[in-house]
Amino acid sequence: MFSFLKNHPFAVEAFFESSLVLTFAVPKEQIQHLIPECLELDTFNDKWAFIAIAMVQTKGLRPKGFSEIFGNDFFLIGYRVFVRYTNNAGKSLRGLYILKSETDKKKMEFFGNIFTHYNYTTTDIHQVKQNGTTEINSEKSGFKLRIENSDNESISLPVGSPFTDWKEARRFAGPLPFTFTYNAATKKILIIEGVRENWKPMPVKVIDYDFSFIDNLKLNDAKLANAFIIRKIPYYWKKGKLEQWK
């Protein structure tokens, strides 16, 4: 009855304390089935498609225009595919398709699942900083990541990355301007646009990682293509916009 509420009925704002994004390159044929018919994979050299894992520490997340006292702080994890969508005006929009969403608090799961189609689940998130590194892990979600605490732009790309340099890799750093949700029954696509300022992704050296989500996809030849972090960024999402596809 109230399904319309899931269509991002109002704008939302938050402050990103940090957004850490790891992008995995996968031969495009292997993940074509993960996206709906209305979207196309956003590829590199017509060979590689990309899955991103974004770990975002938000502060003051709330409906846009509300006072900060109504905001809440959440840790959010999104598993996404880089895609493109051609809208009804014929414009190609570059964005992300959500595969899975997690958070560290039941409150975010509850309200997130009322006002979005992202199907949030709550998980345990542990962060440890020591000896110049940061480790983020979750027993329930089955992942562990350890990175070097450094803002050194001269670090090397991950071994096996399809990119030749960080400038090339930055095109797939995320998050991208748009996020898409598709209703196959009605053939309607929901477009959510994100707006940011002073977006300066910094390369990150990944020391070690293991994600059961990636393992469970049973991908062949998946490679860590890049890792970036941004800090201290105001961000907001516009009210969702629905379009009829075909």
C-alpha cells in the first residue's frame, strides 16, 4: 500500500567522514546477469566490467533541510555494479546498480528499507587502527580489509589492475552521479542523483583483503583494480525520479 515510499520520496543529506571504495575488475560476460535489462555495463576497453565495495562513515544523515539534531551517524556498506542508463531524453547517465546494502545499526536498516529499495541488513563492523594501518572487518558478513594509513599519491596500483595509472583508475572510483533501481513488473526505473563538492579521491594501498560476497559470486579472473578514499565531504541525494522504460 505504501510502496511509493521506497522511491526516495525526499532529498537526503549527510556528511561523509570517510568513503573508502574498492573496485574489482571482472570480465564483462561474468556479471552481465547481475544487472536488469534496462541497464548496460560501464566497461573499460570493452573487456572489463566493475563491482565496487563502498564503506562509508556518515555523520548527521537526515532529510535535506532538517537541522543536524535530527541526523544520525551510520556506517554503510554498498556492493554495486558500474552501469549506464539511457534516459527518455536520450542522455546517457553513468551510475551504479545496487547488489547489496549493509549498515551497523538497526535504525538505518528499518528506515532505509522504508524509504529505499536497497534492502539493508544490519551487520557487525569493527575498525582497528594500529601501526600505521586500519583494519575493517565483519564476522557476520565475512570480510576483512587492511589498508595503509597514508595520503601518498605515488603508491602503485594493485597488482593485476587493468589500468595503466591512477588517472585512468579514477574514472571508476565511485560513487558515481546516479544510482538506479528497476521494477521488472512495471518496467519503471528509479533514478537517484547524488550531489557532492570538493571530491578528491586519494589512492589507498591495500595490504590485505577477503570478501565472502566476492567469493560467493564465483567469478573467474576478478582483480582488485583500484582503491580510493575521500574524507570530510558534504553530500546529498536528490528526490528519486521515476521513468517508464520502453
